[in-house]
Amino acid sequence: MSAFWSYENLERVTGGEWTIEPTDYTAQATGLSHDTRTLQPGQVYLAVKGENHDGHRFVGSALENGAACAIVSDEAAVGPGPVLLVDDTVAALQELASAYRDELAKHDCKVIAVCGSNGKTTTRQLIHHVLTRCGLHGTQSPKSFNNHLGVPLTLLAAQLDHDFIACEIGTNHPGEIASLGDIAWPDATVITSIGSEHLEFFKDIQGVAKEEAAILPFVRPHGYVTLPAEAAELIAPYYNVQEGVIMLPVRHDRDVPEDFPLLGEHNRMNAALVVALCRWLELSGDAVNDALRCAEPPAGRLRQIELGQGVTVLDDSYNANPDSMRAALEVLAESDGRKIAVLGDMLELGVAGEAAHREISAEAGVIADHLVLVGELFRGEVWSDGLPTKIADLVQPGDTLLLKGSRGMALERIIPAVEAKYPKV
Ligand SMILES: CC(=O)N[C@H]1[C@@H](OP(=O)(O)OP(=O)(O)OC[C@H]2O[C@@H](n3ccc(=O)[nH]c3=O)[C@H](O)[C@@H]2O)O[C@H](CO)[C@@H](O)[C@@H]1O[C@H](C)C(=O)N[C@@H](C)C(=O)N[C@H](CCC(=O)N[C@@H](CCC[C@@H](N)C(=O)O)C(=O)O)C(=O)O
Ligand SMILES: Nc1ncnc2c1ncn2[C@@H]1O[C@H](COP(=O)(O)OP(=O)(O)OP(=O)(O)O)[C@@H](O)[C@H]1O
Ligand SMILES: C[C@@H](N)C(=O)N[C@H](C)C(=O)O
């Protein structure tokens, strides 16, 4: 265990003041949690004000349940154990993560950042899967933890004897990548894609490219960046790296095994970036290929569900923007049987949204034998409790059904009705 988690170091790094003093300043906590529902005894509890709760309300129960101490910004939050008062708990979390990042560097644990418009979770999970199968020990972002809370929590959850952390870095507003880059200081970065995401805030693809390029100055000297060749062209105007950083644009997927199981050209390109990263890490090509052959997509990201009577559901319901819509429609176009596309609204596209919905519905109309549009922006069906059954009734044996829309549309709600009609055998 490192002295990093000692009470005296927590005080030093955060600049806080103890409102309830520890009895032994050199004693160690075992890590940090911001959630009493998952907190382990011995961890620091960090109180965060969220959308639904104020974490300060749970300080008492955190300490009663064995938290080593609590970090708070509200003097009134107390309990049976040490309490460290700071101005801003989110800033304290980020300061702790920054300091821990320096510890990780001393222990030669590599931080691998995964940025990009589409494919961060898929690629981050692929990296963790492949590196682990190649014999390295490491950790990765939970769920899609990729923002001002998720990135520091991911870094702080790593152990100092880990070989790597695969850490997603996300954005939906200009400036977010730079502030997270300044915490993560990655050894290597994969930029999965640059596309029409969150245009409400980035305006256009140049805006997205500029934002994603903002990770580059934070890649550590002699570090590594890989990205698709088209993305490299888009970020070229913003190219700015530390000394000795190698940047490898990837043009093709020919190094990915033919039998890589994730669907779609976009996933083959994600895998090609992982292969490039693994070469930089000097991992065995055969071991990397074997690992890629048994990879699985994360839930809701073009996951193929085989039901009874030859019905296939392509569950791509996690999120949507024009690029990931097109990627999914390409897969549907190649699929067996009649093709049914159920497409939900693409959110956060701002003024670009109207044309994008028009174009996608026209393209989908050419590919699908049956197209169902759901949501206001598509001028489609309004969601109702009866919609899943209505869609299940359209499906015939041997069909392929694509479900794709933004998170807010939650199109995975359609799956149980289709499963009920065509139970898995
Ligand atoms: C703070 C937090 O983690 N909240 C998550 C929590 O919400 P919940 O309603 O339970 O809690 P509150 O936030 O209201 O509570 C405040 C705190 O109280 C704690 N607490 C609560 C109850 C209790 O009994 N005990 C407690 O201790 C609680 O733990 C809080 O600390 O759960 C929700 C459901 O799982 C989560 O959705 C919610 O997560 C918030 C939104 C969050 O930001 N989490 C980050 C860790 C994270 O990284 N989340 C990612 C998604 C990130 C994302 O959307 N990324 C964008 C790009 C970046 C956008 C950026 N600008 C932004 O605004 O975020 C992208 O496009 O990818 C994830 O969850 O996967
Ligand atoms: N390189 C890619 N290009 C286009 N679409 C992709 C790519 N990789 C994955 N996708 C699709 O994008 C969607 C989101 O995938 P994923 O969750 O991996 O991305 P993400 O960047 O982590 O998303 P978020 O930022 O919302 O967490 C899925 O539909 C997935 O199939
Ligand atoms: C879920 C969140 N990370 C995201 O990608 N949002 C967009 C707008 C979506 O859900 O499509």
C-alpha cells in the first residue's frame, strides 16, 4: 500500500482542514469512493452534490459503515470519524487524481487514454480485454466513466502495481478534453473517430476535431498516439505534441483477423487501432490476434442477439449520431433476411439535427425493407407502451431487426416484446 492514502497526504494534496481530526495521521485509507452504495470499509468517502442527491447527507452513514474518513465542502456534514473540509469536493477529487497520476508514473503504470466521437467504450473495453489476455494486469473505466468525475475516479481506482489503465476521456463542451488531459497525462492515446457528435455545443466537425485534438499536448513526452487516417487529417490544423511523441495514423484494417467477431467496418477499425497500440507496447502479434478473436461488444453497442426462428436483433440502442447511425445501417444492409430498422431520434445535434434526421431517414429507407422512425426529430411515432408489441408484430421468422437511437430514446425497451414472440431456443 502506498503512503498516498495517508491522512497527512490527503490533507496536503487537497489543502483541506480537518473538522474532525484523525487519531493517527500516518494511517492509510485503501482508496476512494463517492457512493455509499458501493463504498468498501477503509475507503475515503468523497461527498458530491449531484442531480438527485447531495452526497453530504450520506457522510454519517459512510463513517458508520467503516469509511476511513470523509472529504466534504459543507461544515455541517459530520459523523463518527475524521472529516476533511475542502472548498470544492470535485476540485479535491481532481487534485487527488492528478497527484495519484504522478505516483502511477513512478510505478511505471501506463495510462492509455481513449478519446473520440464514437467507439470509446467499445475500444477501451477491447484494449482491456486484449492487454489482459496478453498477460498484463490493469484496470479500465467503469461503464462510460469519462467526464470530470469519471476520469479522476478511474485513475484513483487503479493499483500502483498495475501495468496499465485504459481510461475513456469524453466531452460534450469545448475545453473538457484539455481539462481531463491535464489530469490523465496519458502515455498513449487512441482517438477512435472524429464525427458529428454533440454539434449543439461543437457547431461542426471542425469544432469536434479541435476539441479531440486538445488531448495531444497532454500525451507524455515519447508517448504514442494512434487514430484513423481520416481523423488525423481533421486534427492536422491543431497538431501540437510534446517531444518524441509518435503519432501513427491507421489506414486499413488488414492487421485485424478475418474472424474478429464484432460487427461492422467501424469495429474493425477500432480493432486496428488496438493492434497498433499493442505493437507500440511490444506485445506478441499472435497473442493479440487470439484475444481479438474472442472479443465481445459492450451492451447496447451493435450487440447481436439471436432469437428463435432465425430472428436476429442488432441492439445498438446505447446512443446515436449520424456517423454511428450510418455504421449500423451498413451492418443491417449486409445482414440476412428481411431488414427492419427501428430508428430513434439523435439528440444534441443542434441546428444540424433537422437535415441529419432527413438524410438518415432517406438512407435507411433504401436499406431497410421496413423502417419505423420513433421520436419528434424524425417526425416519427410517439413512444407508447404499446409500441414494442407493435414492432414485435412486424417481425417475421428469419428477419434482422436493428434498434438504434439516442440514450434518451431507450429503444432497448423493445427487446422483451420481440423475445417473447421469438424465445431463444
Ligand atoms: C455523481 C454521480 O456519479 N452520479 C451518478 C449517480 O447518480 P445519483 O442520482 O445516484 O446521484 P447524484 O448524482 O444525485 O448524487 C450525488 C452523490 O451522492 C452519492 N450517493 C447517492 C445516494 C446514496 O445512497 N449514496 C451516495 O453516496 C452519489 O454517489 C453521488 O456521489 O448514479 C447515476 C446512475 O448510475 C449516474 O448516471 C450518475 O452519474 C453522473 C451523471 C456522472 O457524471 N457520473 C460520472 C462518474 C460519469 O463519468 N458518468 C458516465 C457518463 C458520462 C457522460 O455522459 N459523458 C459524455 C461526455 C462528457 C459530458 C460532460 N460534459 C458531462 O456533463 O458529464 C459522453 O457523451 O460520453 C457514466 O455513468 O457512464
Ligand atoms: N469507430 C466508430 N465509428 C462510428 N460508430 C462507432 C464506432 N465505434 C463504435 N461505434 C458505434 O457508436 C455507438 C457508441 O459506441 P461506444 O459506446 O463504444 O462509443 P462512446 O464513444 O463510448 O460513446 P459515449 O461517448 O456516448 O460513451 C455504438 O452504436 C457503436 O456501435
Ligand atoms: C449517453 C451519452 N454519452 C451520449 O452519447 N449522448 C448522446 C446525445 C446520445 O445519447 O445519443
